[in-house]
Amino acid sequence: MALKDKKQIQKNHSFKQSFTHACFGIYRIFKEERNMRIHTSIAVLVIFVGWLLQITSSEWYWVMACIGWVFVAEVLNTIAENIVDLVTGKTYSELGKHIKDMAAGAVLISACFAGIIGLWIFLPKIWLLLIH
Ligand SMILES: Nc1ncnc2c1ncn2[C@@H]1O[C@H](COP(=O)(O)OP(=O)(O)OP(=O)(O)O)[C@@H](O)[C@H]1O
């Protein structure tokens, strides 16, 4: 069983093992990154509101794409943070700070664009509900 091979450093030898390690990576991100849990809560809320407002299939496409790219940006941010911690040994490094700040900036940019697209889709529908 892949997760029991705690000291494995050789390549995965089956799809199941690759999949298990990938799932473990996702689990660690959820466990360690508060922001990932916040993104997930927002994603669940957005999906619920999308279902309530019966958005169209092309709007679902944009909503799911936005959710996906914010998640991927957060995963890449976490990878950058871990690499900086690994390389610096958690000691202060000006370059390490720049890398972490830039990675966090990438998440912020993706979240802002996702927010704009979300408002674009949902605001007119909410507005219509409010005025009727
Ligand atoms: N080794 C370091 N050297 C210099 N600055 C650092 C270092 N580690 C962290 N920092 C600074 O502290 C901030 C927070 O770092 P941390 O690793 O806690 O990220 P985080 O709180 O998990 O970030 P995020 O909220 O983006 O997930 C970084 O954005 C950076 O400015």
C-alpha cells in the first residue's frame, strides 16, 4: 500500500499508487492550508447558488473553470511555500520572501478574476430576483 511505504523514493509502479499519492497531496493541502478550506467553502456556496439560480450550461462551464483555476493556483502557491521552506530551512531569505509573496499574488490574481466572472454571471440574476 502506497501510503504505508513511508520512505519510498523510487517511482510509483502502478496507477493506483500514483493516484493514492496524489490524493494524499490534496489531503495535506486541505489539512495545512486554511485558504484552501476557504476556497472550498466559497466553491460549495457558489455551486449551491448556481443550482438555485439555474445558471446555463455555458455559465456552469465558466463557474467550474474559475473554481478549478483558483484551486490550482492555491496548490501551486503551497508548492512554492514548501520549496522555499525546504531550501531556506525556515530561516529568513529575501528571495524566499519574494517567491512566497509572488506565489500568494498569483492566487490573489486568479481569485480576483474568478470573482469578476462570478459577479458577471450572478449579479444580473440576483438583481432580476430582487426587482421582481
Ligand atoms: N523563509 C522566509 N523568508 C522570508 N520571508 C518569509 C519566509 N517565510 C515566510 N515569509 C514571509 O511570510 C509570509 C507568510 O509565509 P507563510 O509560509 O506562512 O505563508 P502562508 O501564510 O501559508 O501564505 P498564504 O496565506 O499565501 O498561504 C510570506 O508571504 C513571506 O512574506
